[in-house]
Amino acid sequence: MATSFDPWAPGFVADPYPAYAELRARGRVHWYEPTRQYLVPHHADVSALLRDRRLGRTYLHRFTHEEFGRTPPPAAHEPFHVLNGHGLLDLEAPNHTRVRRLVAKAFTPRTVERLAPAVERLAAELVDGLVADGGGDLLTRVAEPLPVAVIAEMLGIPAADRPLLRPWSAAICGMFELNPDDEAARRAVAASVEFSAYLEELITRRRKDPGDDLVSALIAAHDEGDRLTAQEMVSTCVLLLNAGHEATVNTTVNGWWTLFRHPERLAELRAGRVPLATAVEELLRHDTPLQMFERWVLDDIEVGGVRVPRGSEVALLFGSANRDPARFADPDRLDLARADNPHVAFGAGIHYCLGAPLARLELTAVFGELLRRAPGLRPVAEPRWRPGYVIRGLEELLVTL
């Protein structure tokens, strides 16, 4: 397949959307040899396959590595795979059903609703600090601290330990990129060991002395005799941190960079002519923070007349699906008032993001505070994109007032 799809090229990472349009024009599914995956670029197919139980985030609930035609990961990587494999994101039924039900008992809409005043207060404090200094890096000053602090507060992690969280998360998430190298794997394994040990100690303390936090609620959650295992507890906490802030961080900085490049849309937002919640959904669609979601084919499927056999891996291109003209009118246009907006930024099906309501709460708060308190916000220079493609974001976004 000769196309401009090249997830390691800086130019592609900076703007993958022309390559996506080329993929959509050329068909519904494409074999991509460098990653040995089938690329799926259309919204209808991505949406359908996210709900198709013939695909899974793992295959180990049905097959061994050998039965599935896969080479087992190196033994040295086991701490990462144990941690990742027991979290909601990589579980399949029946374990996924059981764990999600138990986590949902602790991570309720009421839990998120109670966080609203704290989220708004923290967003205001962070933006006030940026304004007082006349600007700075929007990523490190506002976008990162807000969701990390919120998740840490939910989990009951002491403030003094919170600087540990983002580096651990970044190292673990490095393994979700395409074809991670040995150094990325080494960092992910080290972070998995350190983060797991930290959480095991925290969970032990909460078992003896429960508090008003999510860890204590997870310990207490049970249903028909089922409880989370010790490893599921640790993996759930790590997933809540990793998934609970990556989308917010990257949507904040990617979204503001998008707005800076569309000054007429930014003016609409500042003037209050567009509902902020609607604008946030459009920013999630227009420059999706999670560009790709991978699934294993557990039973043969067919996409657009192409047979995709069991044992294959498909790459569902969220970024492409969210720019598909078959589903979105004028998809490359930033329309902050877009009403019909079924984007897949948070996934779909059983793996739909449990933290989507919290992410929306945080994004609405941080965009609202920046619009109110920093009306003259503008970029200092064009930012650079991080090398990673799957979780796509800027290295920094320097702004001034």
C-alpha cells in the first residue's frame, strides 16, 4: 500500500488528516506491512467494529499466544503486561463485565458531580497563576496539573506524592505507541514495578483505615460475592490515572492550538455565541487526542469485501473516522456549534471510556476559565508535536497575554 500514511514521520504526526482522506478514498480496509495491521479509516466501520464481539482488546481469554499465532512477549516485560492485562481497557468478558460493574459502583455519576466545585476551583487557580506570570507553557502550567490533581484527589494520593504520577503514566503509555523500542519497554516495565508497589502500599493502608476516596470505595465494592482482586485493584487505579488525564491534557493543548489557527472561531467562543459544551465536543472530534485504537480479530470478519482472518490485528483510526465526510458535513471545517456530532473520541461499545463525564467536566472548566480570565491569550511560537502518534499531543504550547 503506497500512501502517505507514515505514523513515524514528523510531518504526518503534525497533520495526519490528508493521509486519512487518501485512505478513505482508496477503500474500507488496508493492510499496513510496517505494523502488520489492517487499517480501518471509515466512521461506520470503526463504530461497528468497536461494538463487534468478534474482536477483542486481548485474545488470552480464549487462546494461548501459540494458538493465536503470536509470539509471547519477552519475560522481562511481564510486569507491564500483568499490570496492563488486568485493567478494564484490556479485559474481555466475562472478567470485563465483572470488573466494570464493580468499578462503576465506585465511579458513579454522583462521584463526578461532587467533583465539579473542586475541578472549577483548581482550574481557576491554575489559570490565575498563568495570568499572573503573563503566560508560560499551557501544557505544564494548566493542562497537565488539572486532571492529574483531580484523579490523585479521587484516589486519595497525598499531594507530596503526586509529582510521581505523570512520569509513571508517560512511561507506561509509551508502550501503546506503534512498535515501541527496547528503551520504551524498559521505561514502561520500571514504571509498572514502581507504580504497582506504591499502589499496593496505598491499598493496604486504605484497607486498614478507609477514607472518602475512590480506592476505599473500590475496596468496598462487591456484587454477589465478587470483589476486585488485588491485581485488579492496582490495574484499575493505574488505568484511571492514565486514561483519566491523557485525553484532557491533549484535548486542552491541541484544542487551543486549533483555536489559535481559527481566530474567527475563537472570537465566536469568546463572545459567547457558541455553547462551551458543544465547542468541547467539536474540539474532541476535529483533532482527536487518541488517534488509533487496536483490536485483535478473534473470529474471521469481513470489511468491505476483504476477509480479515482470526489472529489479525486491526487499527481503528479514530482520527480518520472523526473526519469522515460520509458521517460529518464539511468534516475538515471547525464548527464549534456542530449539533450532529457522534465522534468516537471516547470509543464505543463495552470499552467506551468510563471517565468520559469527568473528562468533559475538566475540559469545560479549563476552557471556560481560560476564556474568561485570559481573553488576550495567544501563542508565542508554533509548537512541536511529540513523536508519538497513537496518543497525539504537543511537546509544549507557549502562550502570552
